[in-house]
Amino acid sequence: MINLSHLIKNDMNLLICLYVLLQERSVSRTAEKLFLSQSAVSKQLTKLRQEFDDPLFERESKGLLPTPKALALESKLQQILMQIDQLREPEEFDPERSTRVFSIDLIETAYSTIYPRFLPQALSSAPNITIKSADWSHSSITRLQRREIDFGVGIFEFDARSKTHVDTIPDTLNYAELMRDTSACIMRKGHPALEEKWNLNTFLKYRHIQVITGGVSSWLLHEVLDTKRLRIDNAVNMSDISSAVKLCEKSDLVLTYPYKSIREFEGKSDIVIKPLPIEMEPGGFFLLWNKQLDNDPSHKWLRELIVSQSYA
């Protein structure tokens, strides 16, 4: 801790460089983020190694590998830099005057189920803010931990069989449940399955459309079927739910998707919605954020609005 205290007093730039190196594991990417030359970053790394009497990073084929000493410093650096950031932030947030840009990674179904609930009021109260959206992906948790984004909206399960159980959310993140949903099956009116007893055998008998969003192709249903040594026969993969529903109308393919996102098609399309013929706990839509942003006034304003409107 003597080294950190010394650097806080004398050279904060070195601490910032070390933190970015830990995040990027690359001299070139660190230089790009800090708007420095690679030689300047290398010189700062040399100073850091002298200060901590440790190599801090070893070179490997994919970039830099942090030493145990460097990894032990990472959480301390996060806390220090967060506290410094908070000194620059206003104690209050004025929505009417704010031009804050919020970045959110969200699962595709949240565009239709979550955004309409809070976004109109948010833009009414803060007309000059901007919401930058990106699809939820396998890297979203890391992006939240690195504070590269303000929020994530993802699906986590309450079913004990799931690999994405709510208990798997990292301790560095806070979260709030926004809603729960269960999956349902879509097929065309007149589908031959409607003439049969609706059970798991019938469900698996027909070929399916798999809708992949955010790179997520496997979820609780597949995990449960795996335990029974069963699988879904996917005929085609798609990324757009509207197009998938249209394909259902014109074929004998079956589609499984969260119910609250497909019920809008009921009555408007030539489809029938059936319950999923296997018992599973409903999944939860969760708002996630880095704990370091708990007291940020603008962040707190938006997340409280999102949560308050989720069950409105």
C-alpha cells in the first residue's frame, strides 16, 4: 500500500496506465485508449515495475499476462480511480439540462418489453440525454465489470438446473429484477401438431426455428433437454423474431420464444401459441450495473426510473 500512496501523491498517470494495462492486457491497446505512443506506455510500465519491484506482466502469445502482484492491485486501483472520478461528478443530477450519454447492452427481447416502459418518460424528463444500445453478448458481463457500459439487461434463471442462474451474477455487479417471463411455442394455424396430443414428444417431433440473439444459442430449455439426452432439431437459425414468425406461418416449423415478446403477434398473424410442454421456472429479466456506480447521481436517476417502470 506504500507504493499506491506514493503514486497517488506523485504520479496518478502511472496508476491509470497500470489499470488500463490490466484491463486490455496489451501495450498497443493501452496506448490507443490513453492517446499515447506505445513507447510512452512501455516507459511507464518500466517505471511501474521499478515502483512495485515486480515485473507486473509477462509477455505471451496473446498479449500480456499479469503477475499475481498485478492482479492483487487491480481491485484497489478500481476503488481509487472510482473515488477520484466521483470528485469530478456533480452532487446532484439535473435531467432537464443533462446531455449525458448512457450505454446499455440488452437482450433483444428487452427492446420490445423493457424500453417502451421507461424510455418515453426518461426522454420527457431529460430531453437531451442519449441512449446508446447494443445487443447483449457473451462479453457484456466483462463490459459491465470494466465500466465500458452503464447498464446491462439480461436474462438470468431461477431454475436450479440452469448454468445462468441468478446466483452466477458476479459480486462486482448489482442488479434488480425487472420482470419474469416464460417461453411459449409458435406454429401456424392448421399445423399437424395441433391434431396430436400436445406433449414433449410432439414438440420434439417437428423441426424448429432457432432465434439467436446476442450470440446466445443455448439456454435453459436446451440444458434441461440435455439432462434427458434429448435435443431440438433446428432446421434454420435466424436473428429476427418478426421474420421467424412469418416463416412459421408458411411452414410446419415450430418456434420457441419468450411469451411476452411474441404475444403481440397473436391475433395479427396466422399463428397459434402453445405453452412449452416441459416444466421450467420462468426466467427473469435483470438490470445490471457496476457497484462502483451506485452513488453516481445520473446513473441512479436512470436506474430508479427503469426499475420503477418495469412493473408499472
